[in-house]
Amino acid sequence: MENKNEIIDKVVKAYFEKPDKTLEEIFKEYTKGFSDDKRRSFYKKIKEIVN
């Protein structure tokens, strides 16, 4: 699993490369194909980063 900095970098790059998309759309696109466990872990890390 990627560390927090790698996740932040990928999300920020995607957001600024595609400013017409919402963060929700970017997160859904990024996690497409993830297993349920990996998706939960990703969103848990995002929540930790935001908090």
C-alpha cells in the first residue's frame, strides 16, 4: 500500500490536471479496481490526512 505522501501527490496532481472534476470523481477514478479492503484503507488514509 502506498504511503500518505504518495497518495497526496497522486490526488493533487490529478486534481490540478483535471480541474473540471470534483475530488469525489477523482477519488472514485483513482480507486477504481481496488479491492474493498484497499479502498477502505485509501479512504482511511485520506481521512487521516484531512484531519
